[in-house]
Amino acid sequence: MDDDLQHLAELIPTRGAPVRTLDDAGTGTWRVRASRVTVRLDLDARTVVRSTDTLPTLTPDPLDGRVLALTAVRSCTVGEPLSLLVHDADGRPATVRAPKVRYVQPLDPEAGARRERHLRQLSAAVAAGSDSPDDRRAAVHFGATWAAVGEAYDLSGVQAAARWKEQDREVLARLRAARGETSTAPETVA
């Protein structure tokens, strides 16, 4: 790994082995991206929160955004249909379905705290007349919006994304390549 990536590598933990299947015996919190829907699946708390893609042709599901009690994971394997048995807020059984799981991604329980710490460090560096590109990259890795990054520089989110999004993606891709991480799922966020 070259010296330019060393500091960033200290800020962003390595990815674990890719996960292709989740079942009822699993633990942790996961983001499941499937056709037309994204699901936050907490196997420890036994909850599901789903959201329909924001495409004009798709109608949101009445279960979107609600915390649903997970009854069983029927099918959650990359390349296969998604089928989760749940109970809605009124206790009625329902099924969260999608034609195909695209990826399964673990969610870092510390991501929110890490994101905020890196945004604070970035803001402090910019206020001192400097910059901290590794803190910016780490903040984005942990789920910061470009609007939040732009605030540190007194820019809009659109301006910040236009200025740094592509180059930061390239640096993060170089970091993953240097580590030998081949996962195609997006960065871990919470």
C-alpha cells in the first residue's frame, strides 16, 4: 500500500468476507439491496425496515419506513428472490418480497459516530485554513451526505459532490484494491 493511502487505511476498517446468504441463525444488522427495494434487516432485534426505490413508476408500499417484527427469513440469497415474513404494526402477518437480491451488506454499528467525528475533524481543519481529504473520504464512507461535507467548506452539496465525488471514489477504490477487497457492494453505512 502506498504512503498516500496509509492514513486513510487507518481511518476505514477492512471489509470482511462477502456475505451471500442471510438466514434466521444469523446475527447483526444488514442492508439488503434487492430489485426495487432496500431492506434494513436487524437479525438481533428481529426487525425489518423496507423502502421502495424512489422511481416515478414505483408506488411506495404501505409498509415502507415502518419497523416491522421479523418472523422468519424465508429467502435472502444474492441472485435469488427475497422473502421475509413479518408482522406489521397492527400485528398482521405480511411478507416483504422482491424478485432478486442484488447484495447483502453488513452495517457498522459505529458508523454514525465515526461519520460525525470525521465531519467535525474536517470542519476544524477547514476552519483552521487547511483541509483534511482523508476525513472527508472517511465521512463519506460512513454515510455522510455531500450536503454535510459541503457545510464544512461553505459549499452546497451539489458543489461539494462536483468537486470531490469522483476523485474520492477513485481513492476509495484504490484503497480497496490495495487491500484485495473485491466486494461490489457500496460502502458500509448506517
